[in-house]
Amino acid sequence: MNNEQQQLTRKDFLSGTEPKWCPGCGCNVVLNRLTGTFPLLGIPKEKFVMVSGIGCSSRFPYYLNTYGFHGIHGRAAPVASGLKLHNPDLSVWVATGDGDGLAIGGNHFIHLMRRNVDIKVVLFNNQIYGLTKGQASPTTQVGVKTKTTPFGSEEIPMRPLPLAIASGATFAARISDSDPDLISEVLLAAGKHKGIAFIEVMINCIIFNDGAFKALTDINVRAENIIRLKHGEPLIYGTNKDKGVKLNGVRPESFKLGAGGNADSALVHDIHNPDSTPAYLLASMEHPSSPVPFGIFRQVSKPVYGDRTMPAPSDTEVEKLMMSGGNSWQLDDSGNIGTVDP
Amino acid sequence: MTNQVNTKELNKVVIRFAGDSGDGMLMTGDQFTMASAFMGNDVCTIPDYPSEIRAPAGTVAGVSGFQLCFGSEGIYTPGDKYDALVAMNPAAVKVSSPHLKDGGLIIVNEDSFNAKNLKKAEYADNPLTNGGLSKFRVYKIAMVKLAQEAVVGLPLTGKQVERCKNFVALGALCWLYGRSTDQTIKGIQKRFKNKPDFLKANIAALQAGWNFAEKAGVFDIKYKVKPTTGKKPGTYRYITGNVAVAMGLVAAARKSGTRLFLGSYPITPATEILQELTNHPKFVTVLQAEDEIAGIGSAIGAAFGGALAATTTSGPGVSLKSEFLGLAVMLELPLVIINVQRGGPSTGLPTKTEQSDLFQAIYGRHGECPLVVLAAATPNDCFDITVEAARLAIKYMTPVIVLTEGALGQGAEAWRVPKMHELPEMKAVFRTNPEGFFPYSRDKNTLARPWAVPGTIGLEHRIGSLEKEDITGATSHDPLNHETMTRYRADKIAGIAKEIPPTVIHGPADAKVFVLGWGGTRGVIQLAVENLQKQGVKAAWSTLRHLSPLPPDLKSVIQRYPKVLIPEYNLGQLWTLIRSEYLINCEKINKVQGRPFQAEEIETAVKKLLGA
């Protein structure tokens, strides 16, 4: 069996259905990397299930040659939860988006994060509704003009990663479609994590919100604007690795190496910190006021909800259960009544 | 003994227990019911409580009640007007005495009839002394005083002692109706096993009530109620409809060879099903979901994974679940949805019973979205109908809605616990052979698609909410395919009619009127028509358990009778359905007061219909 598993390749996980995402859509990159990651997890192909809701990213299950479930808008989380709780030996993944997962599915999202069921959630955040052709989503930034915010969005956007961490996610990471190697690294770590894993993927919607993440993804400028998180290493970034991030009170603050301090003053990243506050603070860093961290923010071990299987009860056990409740009696053939010993 | 006590024999007794929400009337009623069941009587009960947990003590709004009908024959409902009322305070007398039969008994807690409580009950002066209750036989017992005397020496506060007063009432009632207190003592031993002082106090109060009734000469009469005869031997249990649903799900899962999954969210009056099942992790995986939608969503996920999956709720919850119900129809997965109906619309009357979700169950989704709808007739039938729902769900790969009602879910009766071999066969068949596997190929007889579960080697496939291509299950927007699939879904459900046994009609073939009900009106319809038959009225009755599809013989049955009367706890939903399906005119009688029909109301309607 083990041999067979090792023989699985990326191709085994592609259904052969040609993806209907727009050419240049970041979803294609993630599909590529996810199908490359699955064979590395040592899990038989028939044990994988991809569950989704509705939206561009929710077409994911159709492109994988695994079991797949394309549900209804916003509701992948409960479907995946029921499936995983009933079959703890499956590897259950959720593909969702900023509209599906955070707007209509916002309540399920919070509870999925807190319960710590062993499910992997990949949230494709393009800050726009793509499948309905360009309306504002909960993550659309202030001032952005969309079909439903013709004068620019006035709403304060939702921040998925801080929300996930505050809700109790035991694994939380951020990646973008412009860094395929990081995608692979994070997906593999998520796949091996026991418990809920949340991954925010910043996806460029080339049709309705092109360039939304340009400052974070453009190869010419991104080094100055992002930090690659590495466990156990200080937060140093910049084209010349000449900047660091330190804590000023509870506020992460950028400083220039030399003038503002040396590398030792930079915060050292600890993904296993039982206290989620540092991860929350890092997740809250936003462009342009701060560099934006990418990679794994948090990975802690906590009791996994519902990871046990029960042997099937026998007829006798079911009959005994039905008689229980402390109020049963026996009626014999002659109409005499007697008590039942529990 | 200070006076002569006569003994009278009765076939049937209705007792109402009424008091403050915190007076323990439910427990008192339960204990007396158990005592009666142990004497071999049929029992049928219903609690009646306000939706506030503790409304202001002593007020009319705060009165909660429990009604019991017990006897040797004809026990189909918790009863109409009562023979006896146990009232713990003036407000209870005020609320409950209008439904007491003339000449009925009132046993009151005399200690509570003080100026403060009389005022709270809005009595200008004391009905015990001003003749306001003269058409009843009033028996005054100083319940608090008797409890105080009985528990002398136990380390309890005054308030704790006062709370034993309901056991004084219970003791007196047991004496009056010739019930042994042994069973009650056993029951409270279990209940208070961690509170030994309370246990001693309650037993002492119970005995004090009994002794008082026997010695003080308050009662000039006592009653004898013969046991019911001809009941099937076996193990019996006193069970509510809600617990019966829970047991039905457990039993069905075992019979089908699958594990039970429940995804649910607390909602009155269905919560007890969820609570009951959380006690039994060996038998069921339970997810108390974050909302109603997640409740059904998780159940559908589990069904995809091969579980006998269920979700339990009441009307507002079904409204929230309806989009997922559509998905379950599209995916053709087995699913059992229990709706313990309450008064609607909106939050409506959460603790009161109604039958107003029939249209919602049959029609309440977007698209052509057929599914199976069944209805429970009695608390016992909550078990049988749930097993039937699971059987049909698995056999036909379809969601099945079971309509029960607040009065059935909260109501209780004696239930003969079945042996597993007595239940219908319903073994689930999972597809394992990859050869020729297509997710939407269909069984020729049932039109069911295969149940192919993740984890099965070689059957990897995708299902989803988009229209499916016939056979392959691939997504399809082809116009003709959509029509084919829409018709398949409809035909599959319509075909289930062949599973429905012939309609059982009770009454003469030449009946002048046929009373047709559904669900929880069964008991009162039976009672009313039997009463009519005794009066020489040619009437027959039947009640439906299958609402979608309807029984195949129903049209011909209805056509046999000159008049058809449909009683419902709504404004005529079955009535509309029957008329639209069969183009046959029917009459209706409707009640939407959150409480059941009295048999008399149906009898009067039948007589009016016959021009009598």
C-alpha cells in the first residue's frame, strides 16, 4: 500500500476537466500546487474530499480527481464538518472565497475555526465577487470602485486572518498566487497539521479587481512591502534585508537595521507560541502602513474535535438503550406487571 | 376513620396539575403517571407551560400545567375537560377551573390562599370561602404545613421545605386513586440520590399526604381504576414523542447498518431530541451546530459520507434549512428531517402545538423540489414514523420530512419497546464496484441512485448543487437534460406511493360522514367518532401518516362517503391539498389556538354537517 501511495503523482489528482477559471487567474496556480502537494501527504487518493460552496474558487472540486462536493453558497464549512465527524479517516479540504466564506458563510467560518475539527480551509481572497461579475465583497478595500460601490467602498473591510486567529484557528497562514513555492510549503504543512488549518490566498482577479495586491506581489516592489515568516527567525525584510519588525508595546513597528536597532531587536517568529496574540498582531499588519507578513503565522497543537470512531452497537445494546430512561416495566403473558432491572 | 368512604370504579380519569412554573407540577404529574402505568393503566399526558422560564410567581401568566388521562379503555388523548384539578395556588384555580367538569374535584394547597396570592391571581375575594367554586367538590389541604410537620429535624431551609408541598399533593392523590407509592419512592430515590436530605424530605412529604388523606377524613370517596387488559406482553416504557423520535433514529441506524449522525440546533419544542441523543455517544455522532443551517448542512455532509443523517427542528428552523433541503434533493442523498411543529408564523407560539407547516413541508422550496413528507399520529408513532422515514430515505436516496407536533413531542404515553427483529428490514447498500459506476445511474424500480461513499477505492466522483447530467452526474445546462432530471426527481417520489399500505378506515361502510385527519389529530378524531358511533351517528374516520406522496387509494376512499370532514390545527392545509389533488369537495374544521381539539368540537361539527 505504501508503495502505491508513493507512486501517486500530481496527474493522479487532476480530474481532466479543463478549469473554467479565466486565463491568468491565480486559482490555476493553487490547483497546480495543491495537486502537487496531495501525493506528498501519504494519504490514499480515495480518502481525499474537496468541499466547496459557490463562487469562482468553489469550482475547485470539479478539477480534482478525488471525491468532491460542490455545495451551496457559504455552506462548505458545515458540510465538511459533518463529513469529517462521521468519517475521521478522510482528509477533508474546503475551497472557499471572500464572499462565500466571509459574507454569507461568515458565521460558519468563525465556528469552524473555534471547533478545531481536522479540516483544511483554503480561502481565495480576491477582494471582489467574481462569479456574479464584480460586486464589492467583505474584503474590498475602502475607496475601491465596484459595481455595487460606484463611488468607492466606504465599508471597513474584514480581515480574514486576524478573524481566524481570534476565533481560535490552530493553524493559520497567508500565501499569494505570486509565490508558488510558498504555496506548496504552506499546503504541505497544513495537510500534515492535526486540527483546523486556515490558509488565506491572495488571488488577483484579473477581470474585476486587477492589481489589488500589486504592492505585495509585483516582483519589482514586493520585497520592500512583505515579510516572509520563518519559524525561529527574526522578522527581517527588504530588498537588502535591511529592515526589521519589533514590538512597540502591542504595536508591531518597522525599523531600519543600524539606525533603529540591530537584528537582535527584531521580533523572533514563533509559530508554536501558545499565546495567539503575537500571531494576531502580525496578521493585523496592513499595507501601506506596515509590511505584510506571508507564511505560517501559527501552528499549535490542541485537542481535535471528533477524532474518534465508535464501534457499531449491537441489537442487544440498542434494545437495552430503548428500555432505559429509568421508567420501564414488564408486562407478562398473564397481564402481571413487574419492574425491569436496569 | 372519621367518616364513611365510598369507593367508586372508573374507566377513565383526567387530572390536571396546575401551579407556578417553579412548583414542580411536571415532575408531580410524571410521577403520578408512572404510578398509574405501573398499575397497568393506559396513560396519555401533555405538559402545558408558558414560554418564559419563570414568569412572575403567583400570577395567572406564571401558571404551568400537566394533564394526564389514564384508565382502562379509550385512552387516546390527554383528555378534554378534567375530572380532578390539583391546584397549588389561587392563580392555578383561576386558570384551570373553567375546564373542570361540573362536580369535579379540586384539591388545593390551602396555605397559598392568602391575600397576596389572591391579589396576584386577580381574585377580589377568596373563592374557597365565597362560594365561587360551588359547582365543584373542593378539598383543602394545608400542603406547606403538612410538609413542615413531616420534615421536622432535617437540615432544610424554610424555602426548601415549602418545595416539598407537591409531594404532599401527590401522596393524597395516590390515596384517592388507589395508586401505590412504591414506584414514586423508587423514582425520587433515583432523582435525589445525591441529595439525601431532599430525598428523605420528599418521601416524608409523600407519606404525610397519603396519611392525611386516609386519616383526616377530608375525602368521602376514593376511586378504583381497573388496569387495561389485552395489551401485548413485553417491556413497556413511558415515553414522550421527542424521545421516541430519538429512539427511532437509533434503531433505524442499527437496522440499516450505518452510524447515526445528528446535526441540530436547540429550538422549542424539538430540543429534547437533540438532548436525548447527546447522552448516547456510542450510538450517534452529534454536532450541536452554530445555527439551523449548519445543522442540516453537517447532516448532508455526513450523509455523503455514508451516515444515516438527521436534523431535528421546528418550523422556523425548517425555514432556515430550506436551501439545504433543495441541495439534498439535487444530490439525492438520504436525510431525515424532523419538524416538531409549533404555532407560527415567525417565533409565533413556541411552546404551543399546531399543524401549520404542511404546505411548507410539501412545497416550501424553490424549484421543482419534491421530497417525502410523513406525519406522526401519537407519541408512540413518533418512533414508528421515524423508522419509516429512515427506511424510505435510504431505499430511495431522498430527504424525508417527518412532521410531528408540539403536543406529540412533549406528550407521553406507554410504549411497548420493540425487539430489533420486529422492525422493518432496511439494510443500506453501498456501492463498492467501480466497474460501470456512474453517480446518477438509477435503480429501475426505485429510481434511486447509488450511494457511493468517500473512502471507497475507485469511485472518486464529484457531486454538487448544479443540475446533473443524467447517468454521469456531470454538471449540465442542457435544456432537455434538465427536464429529464426534473421528471426523474418527481417520479421517484411519486413512485413511493406503492409502499403505502391501504388506508385503514374505522367505521361502517355506509357511513354518512368520513372524518379525515393527519398527524396528531388521530387521538381526538378517534375519540370523537367513537362517541358519535355510540350515539348512533353513522361516521367513519381515518388519519394520514403519508402526506407526500399521498396514499394511492385515498381518492377512492374519499369518494365512498357523502360527506368528508377534515379537522386540522391550521386553516385548511390538508383540505386544500385534497381538493387540489382530487377535485373533490370536503368540509373542514380548524383550530389555531395552540391547543388540541376537544372531542366535542369535532362531534358538533359532524352533527352540523349531517344537519342533525
